[in-house]
Amino acid sequence: MQDEVDMCTILHEANMDGVKHLQSKNRITRLYAWAIIILIFVWMACFQIWSQIQMYVRTPVATNIEALYPKKILFPAVAICNNNQFRLTYITGPTIQNRRSKARINISSTISAENKTVFEKALENAWDMDAVKFLRNAAHWKSRMVLSCIWPNGSKCKSTDFKAVWTLSGLCWAINTDSENPHYVTASGSGNGLKLLLNIEKYERIESCSRYFKTKNLPGLKILIYNQTEIPASSFGGVNVPPGYTMDIPFRVQKRLKYADAGGCVREADDQKSGTIPFDHEDNIGTCPIRNFLRIIEARCNCSMIRAYNNTIYNFCNVDQYFHCVLPTMESDHKSTRNSKCLPACSNVDFIAWQDMNLLPNNILPNLIDTEEEEDVDDMNQNEKLDAGETFYCEEYRLLSEEQVKQIKRSAHRAFEKQSRYQDDIQLRTKRLISKLREATFKLIDLGWGWNDSTYIGAYQRLNESVQCYGEIAVDHSDVIAGILSPPFVKDEVRITNLYREYKADRNRYTTLNDLKENYGEQVDQLVKNMQEISNIISKIWKIYSRSTFKSTTGSGLERMDLILQLVKQYEDGRLQKRAWAEKMQSRSMRHFFEEDFYEGWYNPTIKDFEEDILHTIEEIEDNDLPNFLKLLHNKSGIQMGSLLYFGNISAENDGKFFAFAESLINCTMTHVRNETVQLLKSFKKYVHEFQSAYSNLFKKELPNYLINFDFDSDFVEQNFAMVNIFLHKMNVELWTQHSTYSIWSLACDIGGTLGLFLGASLLTIIELLYSCFHYSLPNRKCQSKTFWEKIIKNYAYLGIAKLNQRWLKKKSQEIIKKKDELEESAVESGLLENYEGEAYGQLNLNTPHFCNVTTYKFPHIDDKESEKNGSSILLESSYHADLMNETKSMDSSDYSPSTFYDTDVQESDRKTSDTSISHAALFLPKEERQSTV
């Protein structure tokens, strides 16, 4: 066996198709064409094999789905999470508000005690409290939230069946959490589900603009359905249950067995499957996301929230750390990639749930059919029982007991009272309504429109103070006023005498008016009528200036308005609950006081004084009596009549007094008194309307609307209650199993197919090829792959050089023969052939060591038609003519010697290398000739 071998020989020995064409003795183009074809198919085979290897590395899997029909199926654990995590009554209750906390070092509050809200005070008082304990107490109680519970088998649940389950979003209450003794169901359908009647307690929500306690989620519940061996990380992925609906939540069971070798999951041990590993153990797969998040909290906040999951003593977070660090961390990082290192278990059980919505039944709370109405405020008791009305309840379909109903009403009552004082919108609305009422009240009192004698100023006093001429008339014209108040008695003879003056000079002829009428008829009647008109208009106008005309005091019973304002003050001071205040205002006497007693005793008399007694009188006089009265005054007959009416006789002095009085009275009444009355009446109505609006908004809208909350009717039920029925949809279990679809044997088959398709080889061919490579290369003493391949490349270079040498020698031989023939022809012609031949042969013999010596050169793979197939030597014989030798003497043997085409190292190689060259040449022969040559 030779020490070195050619790569083509190795490939050919491995029976690879197409390699034999690389040994073709024909044209070199065929060799290169087959070499390119083989290289292309080798590249395609390598590419396809690499693709198959990549597919194997990706580990494609297939999923088989089977349906199992066991006789009983595990019922999942069910957790109930309220979207509201802080109860209003606890945050604003005495436990927190009256708590005395530790002194805080180097922390000074920038908010004064007067400006602190109840929520800021709660955070300040509870800053050093254990956050877990605080959250536990602030969360909804299971006894109040879960009102009714029935197992799938029809038995009632107990309150102790619900266990506290902590999630990153808050506290939840879960049932059927015991992994060692869980409940099973033997039938499916809505009749075999877990039925829950839940109180969402929307009235406990904190709607105020508090930075830390405000509820951001919509009112409702989250129902978590999970396996007993798991711990839910958050409630956000649960089934949403809004208030006011009956939710049917069917679910189906899926047991998933993932392919562990594909990655993405962790194969569980037996103790991991049983759920007996402690929460904080590193092998607990289910708690890995929670533990990672707790580590983030510990790193950022320098405290731990693990007390919620483990009772081991740690440096727990207090309330201040929770709200200022833990809660912001939860809100900012709950969607981050912190749980990317936590792989799920390869074997798990999923409960796929959906929901159907229906309306709630109408028999959750008893229906109110009659309410008790109190007669007066004194009959009201602030601490009276809450269910003061008559209700109706169908006993056969009762869902809640009487004690539960009372407890719900008491809790709602406390929450509504807290809302009225601490919820921003309700508090501000009530505060502003009270402020508007008080402002309108103060304006009425300040302007003298109060409802007490001490705060009420009547029309006469107002006009007397505001209109100068109104009070001066009685002083300046006291004589006329005296005549108006006490008209003088005038006999008929005197009256006739004055009237007769108008007609005849014989005034003593008539003694009575009838005698005068008999002679003068209608003329006398017109004079009497004019006198009566003057008397009437003076009397009407004077009523406006008379104190007795107006009402200077208010009516009786108006002191009840002061009681109303006192109730407002008691509520502001915190001495009166809003419900008690509202019910007092809704008593029969209070409800009708403003529209009846208050209007009749205060508003209507004031309107009568200004509108009817003054303005309407002035308008009536101006429209009916004033033109005729001014006409009579203009022709002086009216002046005489006035003198006669109010002084008893006619004289120039009396006429002057009456004219001055009439002029002043008309000017003051028609101008100053009327204008001032209009202004006073306008001002009174304006402030009365403001007072009436404030009173109505507070006592007719706000308080009655607040009392509606305590009716506990269908609106209350729709806002706070929900029913849930969780049941198995079908009595089967879906088993999802994954397995690999591309094993190592599939990869080997694909590689073998690729080799057979592109190279006509197989895996056994590859093995044989590798064996040949190691067989020929490793036994060498110089067992170096670099030496082996360098010699192979060098031998191929020798082949090309040998072929060029052969072509050169052939060309030179043809030129020498041609020259010899030419010399022979010339010698024959000259007769010198024999001498020339002798000299030529002699010279040729002398050069035998340089040219004619028989030398053998072995060139592997010489492809020449004239050479033998067995790679025989190239022989150069010295049989040329002497003349030819003369030509060759001038030639240097190095011009055509084969040694010029070889390296010195090759020429001086030892016998071993020469034998290797022979073997190389022999390996490229056909198989039938190879053995003999070697």
C-alpha cells in the first residue's frame, strides 16, 4: 500500500457517480464541465442538508387532541376579586382617622391640618402600619361580598370555605382551593354549577380625587378559574362580571402536555405537580413570576411584600412605602418583560371560560310598597330604624334573610353618609347649594326683606326713607291732611250757596239740592259728580301715603324658616346626618312650608303692598281719574270743590292750600313714588327668586334625590348586585399532547435522500469516503493534512508541466527530422553523403551523454495519443545523421532537456518519492490496468 493517494482516487473508490469523468484522457473541456457539474450538485446537496439540520434544530412538533370522558371531573378553584380594593367606610372610619402613628423623622408636611382631606389624613395616620394588614382590612369582607353560595351538588357553602388569595392586583377570596381534597362534578350543565349571589358594594367605592385611594377600575368583579396547584398572579385575566346582571360562566377543561425538548416549558417533578413546594422555593414554577416581581419591589423599595404569601417575618413594607413605591412599581411594570425568565410547566390544566349575560331577578331585596310619613320635625328621630316603610317579600323565593337585608342597608347607610361628606362631587355640590342658600338669605336680611319683625322693613317705611316728598307731604300740608282724615261737616244751605254761585245771583232762593236740581237739572248732577271724583282720587292717592294701608310685620309661623337654617348649620358642623336632615325636610309640615305658610305670611303680603296697593292704584288713577282731575284743577272749579270738601268753605287761602297740596301729591305720587316702588319691587323679586332657587335646589332636589338611595329599590339592586353560575359545559376533558415530528432518524433519511438525489451517494458512501481519507492520510509518518494536500496539488502541477514538455519535444523532433532531410538531399546532390553521415554520427555519439542517453521520466496522467496507456517512458534515441548533429551542436541541451521543467527538489527526490509518483499515475488508470501498473 502506498503512503499517499489522490483525492479523486478516494472519491472514485467511494463509488461516487461522475468522478470517473475527471480521469478522462480526452479534451480538457469535458473534465472541467464535469467538475463544475459535480461542484453544483455538491453545493445543492450541502444546502439541502443544512436546511434539514436547521429544521431538526427548530424541533417542529405536532399536537394531538383527544377527548376523554371520565365519570367525574375536577372542579376548578374559583376566586372572586373586587375591582375596588379600598372601602370608603374603612379609610374614613375612626380606626384610621383616630389612629396615632409614630413620629416621622425629617419629614414635615406642607399641608396645614385645616386643609388636609380625609384621605390625606388617613395616609398620614397609617403611614407606619403594615401594608399587608392595611390592605387586608381595607378590602371587601367575604361575609358582605358573598351573600349566597351553593355547591354544584346542591349543598350550601360556608363562609369558612372561602380563603384569602393574594394577587399582584389585590386581595381575592377563593373557594375550592384545597389541592388534596378538591370538589368533583359528575354532570355538566347550568344545573350543576357553583351558584353565587354577590354584593359588589358599589357604594363603598372612593370616587374622590384622591391621589392614592381613588378607584380607577369600573365597578364590578373578576372571576378567576384556575387549577388548585396554581397561584394566580393577577386578576386582570379573569372573567369580568359587571353589576346588575346574572352571569352564566360555562367552561371546558383542557389538559396540555407540551413537548419539553422543544423548549419553552419546564418538566415538573412529582412534588412540583402536587403543589406542596413552599411559595418562595426556587423550584416552585407557578410562583416564579410573583417571586420575580417581589424581588423588583425589594430592590426598589427596600422592603418586602412577601408577607402576603408567606408568614415568615421579613422587613415588611409599610403603608407609606406601599403607596409611594410599591404601587407605582406595580402600575409601571405589570406589562414589562420581567417574567421572561419564568417558563411555564410542560404539564398544566387550563379552564377555558366564557360568559352569558341575563338580567337579575327582582326578588333579591324586598319591594317597598308604603312609606311612613312624619307630621313634623319633632317627630323625627335621627337613630330610628332604617326600614321604616312597609315591604313585600315572597317567602317562597326569598334569596336573602332579614338579617342580611338589614346588614346591607346598614352598610349602605354608612357608606352613603361617608359619600355625602367625602366624595368630591357630592360634597362640593351640597356645599355650594348650602352656600347659595345662605348667601340668598343674607341678602334678603341685609336688604330688610327678612321674615322676622326685626329683619323686615315694610313698604311705608321704605318709601318714607327713600322718597323725600313721600314723608314731607304730611308735614307740609297738614291742614289738607287733617281735612282728609276728618272731613268738615257742611250743611246743605252752605253747599247750595256755593254751588248756586255758579248760576244765579239769587242764592237764597233754594234751600235744598233737590230744589236746585229741579231748576238746573243735569248741570247740578255734573257738579256733584265732579266733587265726588275729586274726593275719590284724593282718597285713593292718600292711601299710598297712609301707614295703615301697608303691612308692617310678617305673618305668624315664619320662625320655621329659622329652624330650617339651624338644621343646615347642624349638618355643616357634623351634628346631623344627611339622611336625618333630608327626612326632617321631607316631613309633612316642612315639605309644604315654603309653598304655603312662607309664601302666604311673607311673600304675598309684600307683593300686595307694592304691586296692588301702590302700583296698581297709581295705574288705575292715571288711566281713569287723573285726566279729569287735572282738567278741573285747570279751570279752578276743582280747586273750589276741594276747598269746599276739605276746608268747609271757599276762600282764596283755602283754594291756594288745596291747589298746592294737589300739585305736590300728583307730582310725588306719579313720579317719585311710582319709580321707587318699581325699583323696590324689582329688587325684592330678584332676591326672592334667588332664595327660592337655592331653597328648591337644596331641599327639593338634592335632599330628595339623596333619600332615593335609601329606598333600596331596583336601581340599588342593579348598581350593587350580581349573580354568577359557574359550571362545566360538557362532561369531557380535552387532552392536548405534543410530540416531535422530525427526529434524528428523519434527519438521517432526508440526508441520505439528498445525497442519492444530487450525488448518487448514500450515508454509507460518506462513511466510506471518510474512511478512505483517514486510511490514506493517517498512516503516514508525517501525518499532517497540510503535507498531504500540498503533495496532491503539486502532483497535479507536475502533470501540466509534463504535458507541455512532451509537446515541446515533439515539435523539436519534427524540426530536426525536417532539417536532416534537407541536408541529405543537398549531400546527395554534392556527393558528400557518406562523409557527412560519418561526421554526423560521430558528433551525435559525442553528445550521447547530453541527448542520446536513454532517460526515463515518469509523468502521471499524460494524455497523449502517441504515448502508451501504461504510462511508459519517453525515449529519445540517437540515430540521427552526422549533419544533423552539426546543427544540434549549436543548441544548448538546457533548451529542450526535461529537467528544465522540474524543480530541483523533484529531480533530487529519493526513490520513495519516485515510486509514489508511479503509484499516482497508476491510480488514474482504468481499474483493469491499474493493478498491473502498480
